[in-house]
Amino acid sequence: MSALAALIRRDIRIALRVGGGALIGVLFFLTVTVLMPFAVGPDLALLSRLGPAILWLGALLASLLTLDRLFTADHEDGSLDLIVMSRTPLELACAAKALAHWIAAGLPLIIATPVLGLLLNLDGTATLAVAATLLAGTPALTFTGMIGAALAVTLHRGGLLLAVLVLPLSIPVLIFGVAASQAAISGALPFGTPFSILCALSLASLVIGPFAAAASLRHGLD
């Protein structure tokens, strides 16, 4: 467990450094959200209806933007080979790296949501609903994207391959995340149903993602 904790701390430190990737994702998320009111125009009612979808789409693209560094940096400096050959199960190491990525790149997006909700004319209930769905759903984006990152790590044009692999797998998370947010805002539909499905997607990705990523790394590095 100490080795996994050390790996998590190491990856968080690297991600938070300039050029580590986490800051790029947060800045992209902020840029998309800040520019969207200018694109929508002065219709505040329309902006508030689109707000949850804007925040979720920004979070999805920001996550995709930073996932390519999940294994690439370790592969380039040779530390990925050491991780694969260590006595720590590779599945647990992959889970630790994904958790570190989510803490460094996903959690700041959730923290920024209340402030950005003001720019999108969201009230307190809507902002809280979006933040709750992002907290429940962004782990699924990270752990699902980890599979694509593992497949692309040894390939040229890995970033393009990562987008092709991860985007289709992320669409259900986007759909149910926006649906749960809209249900909490409108009250016309029950919030629990899409939110439960969103939580189930995250739990499934937490179980499947590390095993699929570990298998991809073993095959790609052989």
C-alpha cells in the first residue's frame, strides 16, 4: 500500500507542475465555460437551460485533453517498465495512476463548478446538481479513458487514437450526467434514476478499467 500511495503522490506532483497536463485541462474547462455565454447571446433563460450540458461537455473534453499523459510520460522515461516489472500488481498500479489523474485533473473541475455556474445563470440548486453529477461521473471518464490511454501509449499518433477510442465510451456518461442535472433542475423527472445509472457507470469503470488497462500495457510492452 505504501508503494501505491507513493505512486499517487508522485503522479499528482507531476500533473500539477507546469506542463504536467492538469493545468491545461482546467484552463480549457474555464475557457469553454467563459466563452459560451458570448456565443449564446443575451438570452439568459436559454443559457441556464444549456448550462448543465455546457459544463458536462467542457469536463468531458478537458478530461480527454489530459488523458494522453496518463502513461505516455512514464513510457518515455522508462518508469512504466519498472511499474510493470514491480511486485505491485499492475492492475492496482493502473488504478492508483487513474485516481491520481482524477484528483489532479478532475477534482479541480468540480471545485470550479459553483463559480462557473454563475456565468451560466444557474441558481444554487442547479449548480449543486451539476457538481454532484460531475463528482459521480468524472471517475467514469478517467477510468474509461485509462483504457484508451493504455492502448495508445506505444503507438504513434496516440492522441488521435485515444480520442477515437474514448469518445464513444464516454457518451453514456455525458448523457446520464446531463439528464440527472436537468432532472434536478426541472423537477419533471426523477433525479435518482439517471443519477443511479451514472454512479453505476463509474463503479463499473472502476472495476473494469484497471484490468483492461493492465492487459493492454502487458500486451503493448511485450
